[in-house]
Amino acid sequence: MTLGLFDTFPNAAPHREALAPGAVVLRGFVNESEENDLRAIESVVAEAPFRRMVTPGGFRMSVAMTNCGQAGWVTDLTGYRYSPTDPETDRPWPRIPALLADLAVRAAAVAGFPGYAPDSCLINCYEPGTRLSLHQDRNERDFSAPIVSVSLGLPATFLFGGATRSDRPRRVPLDHGDVVVWGGPSRLAFHGVLPLDDGHHRLLGRRRVNLTFRRAL
Ligand code: MD3
Ligand code: FE
């Protein structure tokens, strides 16, 4: 039994929630002492600014994205893929900041995936109204490695579906500091994000930023 001593302190005690086989939510895994480390995201964005990319179907995505790592996820009229360079500049993506990579590696280990070695990190930026429609992440070469997601800023409702698009998704609230590890049988689940509600976050203002670490190559 718990005494509830930590309940009044957000982020004080990280806690683990099994979502599905291979999928674990680590509530409050990013603690306040690590929030300084998040400034590294700003240096990535300074080199490779957020941009709204176009899908193969010709729609501009509402989520603004950038990447760091050896490869970055991109989309244009020709398709989805990982690119070693930023198509806006033809320069390599910035490196993954070491402290952020460490965070993802620690989260993966806690969730039962030791030796995680992400080579790519997609950074998504949501503003109120921004959504991400149901999709699978399948441009990576090796589905045995999990995807680790770090939610920052405004809260969002995550949609966690099944193996087919028609499986009715569950709604999972994700808040600042929550980290989710998606591996094993959950790795290819359909998923998305509902339109972001308006609000204000003390660090990020009217935004939600989500980092997804991947083993792409
Ligand atoms: C479950 N991002 O970048 S993170 C994405 O909040 C993406 O920005 C969402 O979906 C976001 O591709 C969700 C959680 C997530 C990421 C990848 C997954 C969940 C996943 C891959 C397989 C299953
Ligand atoms: Fe995804």
C-alpha cells in the first residue's frame, strides 16, 4: 500500500504503467532537476528549425518537425523516409544531445530493453489545434528496437490503437515529463494524437514538444 506522500508533488516519484505488451508509460520520468538538460533541444532547433512537411498525398502536416541524429524522418511528395541530411539545407542533422540520449537509454532499460542505441530523434512541435492522425511507424529498418517518446509542455491525449487501423484506439493522457517506451508487440501499433487543447505551460508556453528516439538505420 502507498501512503500517498508523493501525490502532492508532481514528478517527485516516477511511476510505471503497463499499457500493453511491450508498451510502458513512465510517468514523470523527466524530473525537475533534468529540466535544464532540455535546453539542448533549443540548440538543435537553432540549427535545424521546425518545419511543416508535406505528405505523399499532398497535405501539409499540422505538426511541425525537425530531427537530430544520424538520420532524420522526412516526408515529401515522393514518400516517407529517413534522410542523413536536412532537405532544407542539405547538411547533416545536428547530433543527438548526449544528456537526452542518456535519458532515452535509461527509460528503455527500465522498460526491459537494455542496450538501446537510438540513432535518430524526431522532434514534434504541437500548437493548440495541432493533431497527428492515426499511423504506424514503419520506416525504420529494425522493429526489434523500441521507440522511446518524451512528452514536454502542454498535455495531450494520445491514441493507442492495435495492429490494424480499424482497431478502436484507447485514449492515453500524456503530460509534461512522461516517457513512453514502445517495443515488442506494440512497436507496430497504430497511434496518433488528438488536437491539442489550448493552455499555457510554464516552460514551453502554448506548445507541446515530443521527442521520439528511434533506431532507424
Ligand atoms: C506507438 N509521435 O512521431 S509519441 C511520431 O506525441 C508520433 O508526437 C506522437 O507518433 C507524438 O511518430 C506520439 C508516441 C509513440 C511514438 C511512436 C510509436 C507511440 C508509438 C510507435 C509505435 C507504437
Ligand atoms: Fe508515430
